[in-house]
Amino acid sequence: MVPTVSETPVQTTSPEPPTPAPEPAGPGRIVLARALTIVGILLVVVSLLSNFVKREALDSDKFRDTSRALIADEAIREQLASTMVEALYASVDVSAELESRLPEDLDALAGPIAGISRELADRAARELLQRPRVQELYVRATGTAHERLVKVLEGDTAVVDTTDGKVVIDIRPLVLELGSRFSFVENLSEQIPEDKARIVILDSDELGLAQDVTQLLKGVANWIWVPALLFWAAAVWLARGRRRLELRAIAIGLAVAGLTTVAVRAAAGGYLVDSLVVSESVKPAAENAWSIITDSLAGVGWTTLIVGLLALLGIWFAGPGRRARALREGVAPFMRRADVTYGALVVVFLVFVWWTPVLGLRNIVVLGILAVIGVEVLRRQTAREFPNAVAPDDVWAALRERIR
């Protein structure tokens, strides 16, 4: 008789069903998300332009620095020297002054000598504008004109009452400095009235449009970037199931916004120079002046382009591609160590801020926060994908080994 063994049933736990993937967003949500992304990109372009107007064009201290850069440009000095000489000879009858000084039998030489003296005046004006003291007179004159321009653009039109409804740069002190080098001209300050030797930078006919545009850009400069971020956050939330693609669209949009800013600067400069400058000889100085004045705008545009490209690189690094996954696997041990990861981020971010000095404090803070969020997301992603990655004790030795 064979004994029977009672079998106790083995209780097995059934595996938990996998969490169902979220249902992808419908066509309507996708279209709305992309529309919000595009609107956010347009707001970024407006933000770049408005902040340039507020922090560069309307800041008198920064404009004085810009004036020093302007007078240091050779083409601008050449044009200013020519303007000074023209103002001097338009106010002073040099030929008559010479004739009164020459003996009677040499009166006929007054005309030829006046022609020669004009050539000497051109040379003297160029030499004067290279002297620091005279350059400071130019900076002072342009600074005063800029302060008046800002008041006019902000609605205070009383400052143009004394200049025939125009905002002007008064170069009379420079002309007097030039005329003092010619001893045969007497009472020079009396011969050059206060309303002479001026360069018009804004006419009364242009005040209305200039004031409207300035007030609009100045009014939105402080807050226009907030709705851009909110629109992008809403776009990512709506694009369920394809949020990485929407993030990629935002990064591409940032790069496009940077390129658009650079393109607007170039197109506006070309239009202004071609429409406002009549003489071809003046155009090189005008082009250089526009380039110097809007240099910070170009810097902001290129910086925005670089930020967009860096964001694209990060999105690719987090993507499902074979090369991106292999790269994540390679750096997973190092990303286990927060000190290494965030130390590298700090170094890269400081180099970026040093290379792009046009960034304001607010932009630096916002970019820093977004960079930390992006790096932390990547750290958690690599930790989930490669849980067996071991953080190295000696980082430099591990790096040398990995490179080898």
C-alpha cells in the first residue's frame, strides 16, 4: 500500500497589471498646443525687442557708453569731421576774414588760401576727434540729446520747443574747438549762433509714431515673457502622448526667435540707412552707427538662438534614439553623483553667462532654473533606465577609463 501525500495548493500572486499608457491627445488638443507654442514664440520676439528698447535705447548711462563706441569708429569720425567743417564754413566767411587780414596787394589770394584752409580744416577736424578731451565733448553732446529724446518719447514734448520741434545733437562746442585752431577768425562764438551746428535726429513729424512704439514696447518689457512661459507650459500639458515633440517645437521656436531678432535688426538697419541717408558718402558711417547702437540686440538674438540649440540637444539626449540611449548609458554612472552632474552644470552655465554678457539678471535666473529642472529630469530618466549603473568613487579615473 503506497502512502499518499497530501498536496497543499501553492498560492501564487498574480503580477499586477501594467499601468495603462495615457491616452494620446486628440487632434484638437494637438492643434491648440501647437498654436500656443507659436504664440509663445512670437511673444519672445516682442520681449527681446521691448527689453532692448527699455534697457539699451532708453538708458542714458548705457547710451553714453554707446557714444564712446561710436566716436571710436573711424568712419563715424570721418563723417562727423566733415559735418563740423561744413558747419564752420557755413557760419564763417573765411575768404572775407582772410581778405581783411591780408595786405591790399594780396587780396586776390584770399580765395585760394580759403580753399587750402578748408583742406587743413578737414585734417584738423579728424585729428581733433581722436583726442580724448574732444571725444568727451561729443559724448556729452550726444548724451544731452539722448536725454531729450527719451523725454520726448515718454511724452514730454516741451523739450523740443527750443529746437524748432526737433530733437538735435548740438555739435557747436566741437565746431568752436575746431575754429579756435584758425587764429585769423575773430569772435568765432558770435559768428556761430546757438541754433547752428546741429544734427537732427528726430523731427516733429515723426514724434507720434515714435512715441506710440516706444510706449508700447516699454509697457510690455517687464511682463511679456510670463505669458510666453505659461503658453508653453499649457502646450506641453495639452500634448499628452507627444510632449517631447512639443518640447522640441518650443526649442526650434526659440532658435527661430533668435534668428528673427537678428533678421529684424538687419532689415531695419538697411531700411533706415537707405531711406534716411541720401548721400552715398554718409552711408558707411550710418551703417556703422546702426551696428554699434544695436549691437546688444544682435547679442540677445544670437544668445536666444544658442539657448534653442542647447535645448534641442538636451531633448535629443533624452529621446529614444539608439545613439542617444547609448550616450545615456555611458554617462549614467556619473549622473548618479549629484555633485558631479550639478558641478558640471554650474561650470557650463557660468561659461555661457560670461560669453553672453547681454543677459540681464532676470533672464539668468530663469535660464538657471530651467537648466536645473532639465538636468534633474535627465538624472531621473537615466536612473530608471540603468538602475545597475554604479557611481564611481574616483570620477577622473573613471572618465579616463571611459575615454580610453
